[in-house]
Amino acid sequence: MAEPLRIGLLGFGNIGTGLIESLEANRALLEARCGRPLAVRRIADIDIETPRPVEVDRSILTTDARSVVRDPQIDVIVELIGGIEPARGFVELALREGKHVVTANKALLAAHGPELLALARDRHVRLFFEAAVGGGIPVIRTLEDCLNGNRIERIEAILNGTCNYILTQMLEEDMSFEAALADAQRLGYAEPDPTADIESIDAANKIAVLASLAFGFDVRYEDVWRVGITQLTLQDLRSAITEGYVVKQRAVAELDAEGRLWVCVRPALLWRFHPLASVSGVLNGLMIRATPLGALFLSGPGAGRAATSSAVLSDLLAIARLRPGAPLEPPFLDVPVGRKPLLSPGPEADGYWLRILTDGNTEAVADIADALVSNRVAIERITESLWEQDHSGATHVVEVFTAQAAEEDIRRAAHILDDADWSPPESTPLVLPRVD
Ligand code: HSE
């Protein structure tokens, strides 16, 4: 057999141990596929004492990640530390040292991706990151290879397994937001700090990476318009269902006819026959609209050890198959620095759904209708009802379905309504786009 691919692993937590487990479970098959032994030579973690669910030779464990990155006996660094620092420093050093890098780190890529890709090109090595977006869904290589005969027009996606799991569990199990989040953490889907999931930071990182690759814009995390899912209640989700919609955390990157790119992540109402409406639990899903292809729908496990291992192993096999000395093909999808998207709430929606709490004042419906109409927002339907809340008794709620409108007009109206006498303190109108 050929020379082994010598692997250095940074990060031996949940995902790192999952990777070693999956590699050992299928070693013979994977090595036959790439024609080389896959040798994990060293593993670095800040904690090498806590027992892990996989057996590894203790002599390959170290707390000194830098020594692994600098080790001349290593060909490829697998970075599973997560977060920006110190991961960025290690990845940069590895590339400078002429090592290939495989990473699952979307935050790092959404902050420094273009520079790291340029460095990899410069040093004639590869930086692979299939696991960074969509978990086990092969979307990066689909964009780079399989769709490279297309012009991509829109990516619409569910990219955070934790949020999708929370929203699904709340509805299916009649659960509070907090209980569903605790479940997601127990199952290992959530980021160490779940703020990144529920405030849509994680999904913003992921759509930034996809948008950069697919559209050739320089899209970083801070260029993504982002709204979290923490305002949503079980009643909101139920009400949407009775109207034929499912609430999802939806990420969108869309190139309009004028060549402007819109990138956002926010909760939205999806019509129940929309393909992404059926993506439930920890699954992720993507609809890619491209010419000449048309629409492509991908769905699969978006978080957790198995999904990440699947993607990282495929990157490792791709590196193992590179012929030594052969020129590295330049990445088809280049990421120019400085070509920026619009920072805006996203492309035009089919309409909006507003949920506004009131104190039961009989003038509220008329005030809401006035505020919307005087801001040029046409109303399709307006209803008032009583929602039972878990602990606080019944709440008066007005729901509005609007026609297509400019979001800034809706927000202006919502702002006026927020100050109304009948608006309970600490309740802000909820404004969600509708996708029919
Ligand atoms: N916390 C992330 C998610 C992990 O739930 O999707 C995978 O990136």
C-alpha cells in the first residue's frame, strides 16, 4: 500500500472522539477507497485526562496543539476546536507549514475564510471544510464541483440543527422553548454556548460561507442580517400551523436582477408545501435555485458527531487521493475580498405575519389597521383572539396577514404600535416574513 496520510487532530471533544470512532469503524473500507492508510499520528486537546469513549494510544495525546501543527511527520491537520481563536492561529500556521487543513469551523471561515483560502492557494495546499455547513449534507462540494456549470441565483436553507430541533420539539411534544433547548444540548447538537444557535449566529456564519462560495461576494458574519428565534412562543408556532404555515429559522442568500446580493437569517413562516417546511428535527435542508439546473433540494443530518464525521472523513479521503506533486486545481469558486452584499432584512417576502399582544382594549384592532394602512401596508386578514399562556392566564392577541409590502413600512407601523397605550410593557410586535 502507498504511504499513509499522517493526520494530526486538534480537538478531542464530542466531535473529535466521534471522528475517531467513525474512522475505526470503517477503516478498511475507507483505506481501500483512497488507497492509503489513514494514520492518526497525534491528537491535541486541553484536557487529555478525562476518559473518552474511544480507545487511543495515550502516547499520541498532547496538550500542545502547536507542536502537532509544526510536526514535520504530519501531512494534514484536522481542526475541530471551534471558535475563532486559537483555531485561526493553528490553521494559519498549518497552512504556512505546507500542511493541508480540514476544518468544521464555520465561525472561523465566516470571519477569515477568504484570507485562509488565499494562503492555502499560495502554499499549494488545500483547505477543506465540508463539515462547516449543513453538517453531513454534501453542499460545499456540490456547489464547487457538481453545480459549477450553473449560475446560482438563490440559496434558501435551514442551517442550524439545534434551532430546527427546538422548533420541531416545541410543536410535536408541546414543549417550552427552554425544555426543547435543554434536550438539544443533552443530545450534543447545540454549540457550547447556545446563544450562537438561538440568536442565529451559527446559521449566519454558515450562510456567509455559502454565499461567498456561490456568488463570489465577500460575505462575512457581520454582513448577514440576523434575527434569533428567542421571541417565538409555542402559541406562535401553533397559530402558524392552523394557518397552513410552519415557522422555521430560514437562511437566504439571493442575487437580484440588479446584481445585488441579499443575505439574512431570521425566523419565517413557510407554506406547508414548501420543501423546507418538511425538514424537521435536527435535519438541515437547502434549496438551491440555479440556471440551467432549476431547483435542487438537499436534506440530511445537520449537527452532531455522526454528521460531522461523515463530512470530515470525506475531506480526508479527498486529500488522501491528491497525487503528490500534481498541481492543485484552483478552486472554481473564488472569493474576492471587498465585494460586499447589502446589509438588509432580506429579499422581498410574499407578505408578512404580525403578532401583536394587547391588553384587550377594543380600539387596538382599529389602531393596528390604521398604522399599517397609513404606512402603505395592505392587510389581507386581521383577527383578534385569546391565547392561553402557560402561567400567565389568557392574553389578547391580534394577528395580521399583510400583502406584499416593503419591510421598512411594516417596521415603521410596528414601531408606532409598540408605543400604543394598550401595548403591554415588554411586549414587542413580532414581524415574520411569509413564504407562500
Ligand atoms: N450547533 C450547530 C447546529 C452544530 O445545531 O446546527 C452544527 O454546526
